[in-house]
Amino acid sequence: MTELIIYSVLLLAIIAHLVLASIMYKEINADTSLSFHEKNQWRLRALIFPAYFWFAFQKKK
């Protein structure tokens, strides 16, 4: 039973990570002021730590 709870929490964490990364991808693609290189840098950051870099991206804008 403990394993099931642990796996459920991990699955929810992965799903939350994917949702946050996809939201940040949409914001990056919609921003026309960024160059192609800057967009690629932000996309890579979104894949690693989307929640942390979401606030950094909002602060930069």
C-alpha cells in the first residue's frame, strides 16, 4: 500500500511538471521580443525546472 501511495505522488509530480512546462512553452512562443536563440534557452530551462524559471521569465518581462 505504501508503494502505491509513493507511485501516485510521483505520478502527480511528473504530471504537474509537464503541465507547467507546457504553459511556459506557450508563453515563450507567444513572446515576439525574444530571438530564436533566447527562445531555445528558455525552452531548455522550462524542461529542467519549469516552476522556478516561470517566475524568472515573468520577472524578466
